[in-house]
Amino acid sequence: EGLRFRGNYSRAVRAPNINELFSPVNTTLTNLGVDPCATFNTAGAVLPGRPAGGPTGELRAVCLAQGATAGNVNMIAEPISGQVLSTGGGNLNIRPETSDSYTVGVVLQPRFFSGFTASIDYYNITVEDAITTPTPGDAIAACFGTDVFNPPAGSSTNPACTAINRDPLTGGLSGDPNTSTGLPLSLSNAGTLETDGIDVILNYRTDLTEAVALSLSFNGNYTFNSKFNAFVLNPESINRECTGFVSSNCGSLQPEYQFSQRTTLTFDDNIDVSLLWRHISGFEQEPLDVEASGPFFSGTIPTTVLGVGGQEENFGRIDSRNYFDLAFRFGVTENFVFTFTVQNLLDSEPPITGNNAGSTTFNSGNTFPSTYDALGRRYAVQARINF
């Protein structure tokens, strides 16, 4: 009594939705820090570690097979603003994806500790034949291998290489979408998704006096792994780990751990004062992205940049963040309840991440508004009447 064990296993099948089947194929922009065929930066200086005469050997053959010409292959510049063309959309040939999930856990409600409950669960989820698109880094690695500047012999005839289409005028991966499709990022069933971690929920309530009650709640998650392999059958494909990492190859941010803790004082059952503490652990640049593209910017931001010029920033690291929300509820009458809330009480600012730190889908305005509060302190008032 007071101790329960639980477990669950499930197998699920998900058919592709209308968007995944019929979305128009478009050429758009995505982020990529390094083009293996590039010799110069956008200012015309030779990139570190690149021969001034342009790519040689098998690398040169790959660049030519992708649409560069003999006239521009030695003068290819890195992607403009770190953004390259990519083409993707719906695919009528994709099949349903399947997943296997299991959880094991324990629920505690000890009799000797009145008002306390806890649950701890381990989860493990694997999705096979996942309906996904490769990341820009995956598309590059599928062609050029793990050492992108020394591709394997025969790469110039590899379908993963010839599917990359360069601008015929510049030989680069930026340019006119009417003449170049860039990286192939189409939907397929070629990938797998895997994640596992621990969920923890704690609750406690007690009466401090006859008129005052204290409630404490905690809801946390610790993620061990969050992996994506874009091309399972390709031995060169990377089983990419994104937990606690940020890069253009890791879309939305997956913190290693995060939690919400709420403390509530209740007075005479009609007045509540509640403080919510939200914590998000920090991030670092994905190690594989450091190897392929080099570290993100670290130093003093030029004074010409509005708002943040002159600041010292390290875009390769995002420190942990804490947010506090305060809420006040007052039951004026039995049928009339008034609520006042302050979100982001301490007016914590979102981190500045730079435009290359993450995909353009999630990195908006040099930060991640889907993860961090980009609006600052704000207030809300609500009145509810029942009749």
C-alpha cells in the first residue's frame, strides 16, 4: 500500500498526412555554415585550410558533378549569410511510419507522509521508417562523408552527390532558385528517431494553519538521448545526437533537463498566491557541427550592429535560463473570481544565438522564441463570472 509499479508497451502506426503527401515542392533557404567546394569567403579572402587554387582531386570532381563549371570551380564563395538553397516538399511515395514505445515507473503515496505523492517514469521511444527530411549537414555528409574536404573515391557518381545542384553562374549553393535547387531535403522514410529519458512528478500539500495551506508541485524531465539518423541504410550517415546541443542540424532545442516548480499559498480557500519557477538547462554547439563548420562567433559584436553592438558574446554556448511567473487569485464572491498574473517576473531577456545557430524554422531574430521568452515581462488580468 502506497507503492505501485507500472509499465506500458505500445506499437503505433502513423500514415502520412495531406501536407506530407501533397505539399508543393519548393526551393527555399536553410542554414549551412560550410560548403566543402568553397574556397573564398564572401569578402573574397581565402578560407582557412583551403588551397587558394580551388578544390582538387575527388573533391573537384564532386563539385563539377553538382553543377559547378571549369570556369568557376576555383572561385566558389561560401554561402551568403550562411544560408543555402534547399528543395523539398510532399512525396507521394512515402509510407506509414511505425514506433515502439515502452515506459516503466513507480508511483509513491506513503501513508507516513500525508499529502505527498510522487511518480518517476523511464520512457524509451523509437520511430522507424520515420517520415522526415534530412538536415543540411546530413545531406552534405551523405555525399562528402565525415571528412567533407576529402570525399571517398567515386563520390562524383554517388546519387547523394549528384542530387545536390549548384548555381551554374557561381558554382555555389546560394543563388537563383530558378537555376539551382541546392540541397535535396525531401520527405522520405529513410530515417529513424530515438529518444529516452526520465519524467518526475512530485506533489505536496499541507495546512500551515487553519486558514493557510501550502501546495508544492514539481514536474521535471531529464533526456538521455534524442537522436536522428537521416539515412539508416547509408554507412556514412550520422546518428545525430541533439540533446543539449545547438546547430543548423538540430532543429528545435532539446534541453538535457528542464523543470517547472510551483509554490502556492491558499488563504481561506478564496485567495491564492502562486509562484512558478521554470528552468531550462544550457546548450553548446553540436561537436559535429564544430568539426564540419568551425565554432560559432565568439568575441565583441561590431558596434555597427544595432542594439547589441559592443557586447561580448559567445554564440557557441547558451547558458541555462530561469523564468518566474507570479499569479494572484481572489474569489470576490462565490460566483466572481479575479486573477492577476505577471509572466517573466524578472524580465529575463532571451539569449542571442547568431543567425547560424539553428535552422531558420526555429531560429527567429537570432534567438529561439519557441524555447525562450522573447516578449519580456508582461501582465494579464482575468475576471470570471459564473451564473
